Amino acid sequence: IILGLIADIGVDGATYSALEFGGSAIASLSQDARFTIANMSVEAGAKAGLFAVDNITCEYISARPGSKNFNSGSDCKSAAKRFSPDDGAAYSLVLNYNANALVPVVACPYNLDNVKPAAELSDVKLDQIFLGSCTNGRLEDLAVAAKILVGKKVASNVRLLVVPASRGVYLEATRRGYIKILVDAGAQVGHPACSLCAGRSGGILENSDRILSTNNRNFHGRMGGENTEIYIASPAVAAASAVTGRITDPGSEY
């Protein structure tokens, strides 16, 4: 969703503006998925990515540590009223999408608006895949990857580096068996951190390397070499590509 939007409006298309997301498809998204979209709104120049408060929001808050005083009934209704668009609100631009027509896409080097369908990049061989960061290192992301990788092996020509976004995510992913599935498939799992997204710790790349990553930026020099090719995609594309060793549309093979 968000890469497709950035492709349409450009990396400066929402400069000094806020992006508001709504509709039936958005209403069905998990809180983790909404966080990813909000996180990447800044990559279009936006000050914020906004979603109206609903039951999914309130259920997420209720499950957080320290939320014992939050009433998922009355407090949720109050929050929904306060943090929802005004009736008849005016917008500088409205874009409508049919979610059923969306396909997995990839942002190619070296800008996030250089977007192509994953299916059109099947000849692009990879050296490394990074699953993690504050953008796509949450529990849902690891679950998606584990579902694709269970019983499979990472291709011999790539290294799959997985870094959970937080200690809580790491522990819960371990409890649910996701980490074991990923390790059994051949992934290297690191401690929660920014890791490769900020060019830190294991996995630093050379100029000649090519990586597919689930983080939010693919600028020159972001992950090591100045001319390292960085492709940005979803956890599903990352996991499918880890099996084949090339950029892969998960819908075409999984």
C-alpha cells in the first residue's frame, strides 16, 4: 500500500502535509500493518501518517503493559470521537485505490518512488536479505516470514538476516516458534536493534552487493558500500525471495 502510494505521489509528494488513511481495506488492517504505513509516510515527506481510532486500535492499547486504566469501551469511544476526521473535512488531495487490484511491489535503487511489481524483477539475483527494523520487524512480520519459510531452506547464494524490532517481539516470536522456523530455514537471527537499516552491526555490504530489505530507506551508502543496490519490499516478498535467491512475488509461488 505505502510503496504504491509513494510511487504515485513521489518522495516529496506530501511535504509539510499529513497523510490520512481510510476505507474498508485500511479498517481491516492490523495495528502492526498500520504502524508500517505510518512509519513510511515520512518517506513521502509527510509530517505524519494518520488513522482513525477504531476497535483494532483500542484492543492494541488494552493489551499493552501499563494500560490497566484504559477502558476499551468508554475510553475507546472517547478516543474515536477525538481522533477522527471532522464531518465534511476538506483535503488538498484525495486518492482512491482498489485494494483487490494491488500487487506486491519493490522500491528499486536508489529512491522509494522507483517502484516496480515484484513479478517484473524475477531476474534480479540477491546476495542478502534483511528482515527487521522499526518498519517491518514486528511480530506479524516474523509470522508472515515463518509461514513462508516453514519446511524450506534459504537459497545458497543469499544470507537471510532477521532482527526483531524489540525484545518483546523477540521473546513472543520465540514462544510461538517463529524464531525456530527461521533458524531451521537457515536465517541468522540478531538481537533487537536498528541493525543493518542504519548500517550497523552484522551484514554490512560491499559496493558489489545487492540486498532486498524490509526497512524504510534505500539511499546510496545506507547499508555499507556507496553503490550497494538496496531494494525495499514487504516481509512476504523478503521471505519468498530468501527461498529462491532472487526477487520473488510471493503470490506467484506461495
